[in-house]
Amino acid sequence: MDEVTPEEMRKAQDFERGWSDERIRAAEVSWGPGLVDMLPPALAERVQARAREEGTSDLSIIEAAIAHYLDTSAA
């Protein structure tokens, strides 16, 4: 069986603890830096690479992509 990395262990512990009411409320009003963690890995990597290239945040890239999609998609 493969060894568990420290990052995987932190994620497992966080999952087991669950989210407090305060954390849930914060998530409802702010995506925070973990937003790309909700994306499929390949897409998250593309978002992060573009953010580095443009010197901006992951959230800015995602906002621009959604706005572009909504502006150019058929209504």
C-alpha cells in the first residue's frame, strides 16, 4: 500500500473533523484560495498557470472565464 503524504493526511483529518458553522458561513460568502481545489486537476492546473502568466489570482481568471462564457454563449 502506498504511503500517505502529509498533504493527504491533512485533507483526511480535515474531512473527518467536518466543517464548523463558522467555516460554512465563511464559505458561503467567500470562495477563498481553495476555489481551484473544486475543479478537476487538469483544469485547476490551467487556471493556476494562466494566473501566474497574467500575474493575477485564480479567482480573477475564473471570473473572467465565466463572464466570457456568459457573454458569448447563446441565450
